[in-house]
Amino acid sequence: MISFINQSSSMNQLRVRLYIPQSYWQEPIISRIISCFQITVNITGAELEKNTNIPGRFDLELRGSMSQIGDCLNYLESLNIKVLGKANADGDSWYC
């Protein structure tokens, strides 16, 4: 389950880790979630390794309404992109 680390009536923030399969590497996935769902995205980490079958990893902070973020997550799941949400208890960085 993915939980929000900061909630207010209008703006919410969620930290997620996306695992994007190589078949989507030429697709503007992050750009699409920004433009289609009008959310703010901050890329806090990324890892891509060419010539492997290892999915690319992106650590993102998503900011928007709960509805916008929910629609974004549904879109990512419809593409079969693995989405994990896990914020550090201190709220300062990722841990897994």
C-alpha cells in the first residue's frame, strides 16, 4: 500500500519508486504524468543501465490533489509499471 507523507485539503505529496521496463525507455512516461495529470514531479533519484534486462528505477516526489495522484498511479499501473511507495520515517530520504 502506498501512503501519503504529507496531506492537506488541496496539496498532497507522495514519494514513489517506479521500476520502468526497458520496453518503455523511449516513452516519455514522466512527462506524460506531468502533462496529463497536472501534478508536480521532483526526480530525487534514478538509475538506468543500458544493455541489461534490469528495469530502470526512478525515485519521485509527486505533488497534487489526491485525485490527481490517484489517477496518475492508476495510469502507471495500467502500463504494468511497478510502483512502490515507502517514505523514510524522518521524511528526509529513501530507505528500502
